[in-house]
Amino acid sequence: MSCRGARPTAPPDAGTFVAFAPDFAGFRQWQRTSLGRFSAGGHLEGPEQYAYINRPRAPSARTFQTGTIIVRTLERGPPATWQVFASVKRGGRYNARGNVGWEFFRLRIDPAGRVVIVARGLNPRTGLQDPYATGGDGAGCNTCHGSADARLYDGVLSPAVRPPDP
């Protein structure tokens, strides 16, 4: 595999999966779900918010498969101005003390339409004033996505996207 070449997305439950920018490249062609006015602590509020998922969860499944990518957008103005966040089901013991198996991303769309990874990890800080990336060891994203309530839904908060009620 070349570092510059695109690589295929991991097959379902292939152990672990590490996402790179090419894995997000076509997200705007994935299954798109309107999140309406769903609000999670002020995170991406407004009617222009959507979730894009690269591989749908089986209807009765309680968790998402390793390699699942969920991109959440607030689509106000041209794509280069959108707020873009993502969660990737990395699998294994990644983020074992938070939203188990998930890695968090801050993305942006450049003026040419390419997806760029701005920050990634347990607590993807952008260097800007960032109310969602506070504290250490993933406390920003894991505060909500790693809570006991969120773990009932594999860390997914939006009712439009999360697994069915237990």
C-alpha cells in the first residue's frame, strides 16, 4: 500500500481499523440522515445538521461494526465553512476508558472539496477555543459519548442514528 494512494475501507469486524483522510473522501455520497434539531449539550445545533454513515448498522444490532465511520455535519453556507466531526469504530481496546472502540475526529472540507483531518484521537483539539475538547484523556468527547447512558447505544447520542432501545 502506498502512503499516497487510496486504500479500501476495512471489511466489517476486521479486528481494528485506523482511518486516514482517504477514508472520509466520499462521505457526502454515503447514507445521509437528517438529525433535525437534535442537540447534545449545544453540539452542532440547528436544523442543517446531518449524519453520514459509511456502512449501515444491521437493524437489530446493538453495536456498530469495526470500520464504521459516522460523519456529523452542520451544513451552513458553502462546504468549506461547515462544522464537521466524525467518529470511527476503530475496534479493539482503543479508548478503553471512554467510548470503547471509537476514535474522534475534527474534519474540514478544503476549498477544492477535499476532506482534511484537522485533529484526531481521544480528545481531538484544534488549537482554537473549543468547548468540546476540554480536559485530558478524551474528556471532551468521552464526557458525553462515553457516559453510561451513551454506552447503551454504542456511544451514539442521536436517536436518528443510534441502535434501538435495549
